[in-house]
Amino acid sequence: MKKLCFVFILIFSNCKEIVFEKPYEKPNILLLYVDDLRPELASYGATHIQSPNIDALAEKGIKFTNAYCNVPVCGASRASMLTGMLPTKNRFLDYKTFVERETPEAITLPQLFKSNGYKTISNGKIYHHLDDRESDWDEVWRPYAFDENNKGLAPTDYWQSLWKDYQNPENRAYYEATDSGPAYEGEAVSDSTYIDGLLTQKVIQDLIQLKKNQKPFFLTAGFINPHLPFNAPKKYWNLYDRKTIKQPENYNYTPKDAPDISISNWAEMRSYSNIPKKGQVSDSLAIDLIHGYYATVSYTDALIGKILKELEAQKLSENTLVILVSDHGYNLQEHTQWTKFTNYNTATQVPLIIYDPLSKISGTTNALTSLIDIYPTLVELCGLKAPKDQLDGNSLVPILKNPELGGREHVFIKRNNGFTLKTKGFSYTEFIKATDNSILDKMLYDHRKNKYENTNVAYKKEFESIVAKMSKTLHSAYVKNIEGE
């Protein structure tokens, strides 16, 4: 039986000319791909978060503080990043996205590396669906997926029936009976018990085996955490004093003058058994949820530390580019919202760290960038040839060499019929009617002051020229993405 594996992308970015001592010694790629991780980490200034291993990686590499996804939905975002292609009116819409159906002609990032002699391994959640573009990989693996089962289920369906991975017996029984369960859990179990712990063991085993090979590798680690349910060993919950955890300042109101269409009803979270089907959660439950999110972030950080330690132990770190990235951001009750699925900054901004062991340059960059820029960056760093007329992104190598560069003029983000243009100073969104491309509503947030987005200024007179300019850019640079071919 063919095995499937998760993809961790740890990218070490090279900030100088690439020089290989031997012709075959192209850099390896380690991709650490984290689900639902917002840039709320100690290295990003969130001192209340304990993330020492990610922070250490950020200290060695280049940390991007102004990076964005192009679709704030997991399946669509991953498809966009791994093809290097932007979403359109009819492409990369939601979690149900299949690359092989929507862009069958695309040469994906792992496919390109495989065709250039790399050993490609997908561990965990890389593409949203483990049976999407299986031929891109030499191996595809996810915890449980290929275990024998008496239900007659295919690997994809079997994994889908188990991935929430409750360890509390009552929670597990309820999940098996109803396909639901609580939104969080913290059992006194080892790091290797939950699904991401199993993933970590697999990635470590891969590193040991890859050390023996002469081929360069493209190895991934696709973490489920901190995706719902917020399940982590109890010791990571114990890192945080519940009494010190606070809801965001804007938790109980939507932005002033914001379009109703911009506010999500967070249906994903409402599917969990202890979440109300209507209305807001109680303050106590909100604290529990935020606590659970923090715990899963720290758990994921600990697992990343184990992988990086093994990379060092196998003496592979000297020639391995490491990239840590998330598929999108996450709402933790900002403006009454939870999860992602919105055009707001909390759902679209992501952490991005690129570490290149061959480079002496490290530090922080505020350069504006997006996930479609990762594909061309890796292509350039590894001396490969990019597919012709496919990639919408720009290589970040110039920024890796000079972190003071400004990056993109703007980033394009799409969520349903909300189309966002993000610049250094502003975030502008139009909600566009699909049938005739008329503008239903719009919002503008001034990020020069802060990114809290508490007041929509799109209809204020002093911002008329800004709105006009950004609207013109949106409808000229991205007309095909908005209106379709």
C-alpha cells in the first residue's frame, strides 16, 4: 500500500550567492507547516506565549513580520501556496479544494523538487486532502490513515474519522458516536500520544533515514495544532495561569461602520459539542478556548524543537533550509469572531521564518510578502528552474540578502466574495456581487496607526483618495482574479 506523509516545511533562506562544494550538494528543504497559527509568539512580541524553539529559529533566520496568506481557508490557502498561484473567482475557494481538479496543469512545489532529484515526503497535513496530488511525493503519510481498519474505509476517510484524536475516554466515545466532541482537551499524556506527537516521531525517523541517502530531500511536517479541537498534553496547559489570560480588548463589538457581510458566524467552532449554536460564548468559556489555543501553540513549539534537535544530531542542519509558516491566521474573539474565514487582519496575517544555514544574515524584516512568494524563493535558493507562466509570487531572496527592503507594494487576499488589497499602510476590501461584479460594500482600515481594525474608514471623506487609488489597483492588477477569465 502506498504511504502518505505530512509535509513540514522548514526553509533556510540563503542571503548570499549559493555555492555548493560538490555538484550534488543542493540544499535540503525542511518545511514546518503549522495549521491556524497566528503570529502570536514570543519572537513576534507576544511575551505571554511560551514558544522557545520557534523563537530560537527566528533568532537564527529571517523573521517576516508583515506576511499574509492569500486565502484565509486551509485547503485553498495550501493549494495556493504549493502551486504559487493566486485564488480567482472560481479557483481555491474553500477547504474542499483539490489541486488536481482545479489546476491539473500546475507544476506544484513538491512536484518540481521531485522531478529535480529530491526525495519528497509529505508528513501530516500539507495538502488539505491526503489523496490530492499523491504523485507529487515519494511518500505520503498521516497518523492513523494507513492503519488496518474494520470499517472498510479508505485511508482518507479513515483519517478523517479519527484526526480529532481525543484521549479522554468520555470524549473519545462521544466523538466515535457523534463525530463531534468538545473544543479542547488537556489530558495527562506524553508528547507522543496526540496526533502531532506521532507526526513528530515519523519526521524524526525520516531524518535518520535521509541521512543515509545521497539525494537531497524535501521533507515536510504538517501539524494539525493549533487547529480545533485544542488538544494538548496537560503540562502545556499548566504553562499558563488561567487568571492571567485575557480576552481581546475588542471581543464584544464589531468594527464601527463595518459591513455585516464581513463578520463571520464561526460555524467551524459551533460544530463542537460545548459551543453554543447561536450567540457568543460566555466569558469563562472564552478564556478556556484562548487557554487551549495557547497550550497547543506551546505543544507544537516543543515538537518543532524535537525535530530541529534531530536535524542537528544527524548533522543535516548545515545544508538544510528551514521554513516555518502557517496556512493563515486565526480569530480569538476579536470583533466577536472565532477561527478564520474572514478578510480581517487576525485571520490573514501569518508568521513566516526562513533560516538558511549558509547565510550569515539574520534578523527581522517588515517587508510586505505573501504565501505565494515561498515557491519562487525556494526555486531560486535551490538553483531550480521555475515553471513557465505559472507563478504569481516574487522571490524573497533579495529580502533575505537585505531585510531592509520593502517587499511587495500590495498583497491580494480573497475570501468568498470579499477581495482585499493589503499595503503597508492600509487594508482595503470590496465585497463584490458574483453575478454582475457590482460592489456590495467596502471597508478600509488604517494600519499606519495599528492593526486592530476597530473602525472602518472607507466612507470617511479624508480617505476618499486612498479608497479610489486602492480600488483602481484592485480592479486593474487583479481584474481576472475578481471577474474570471
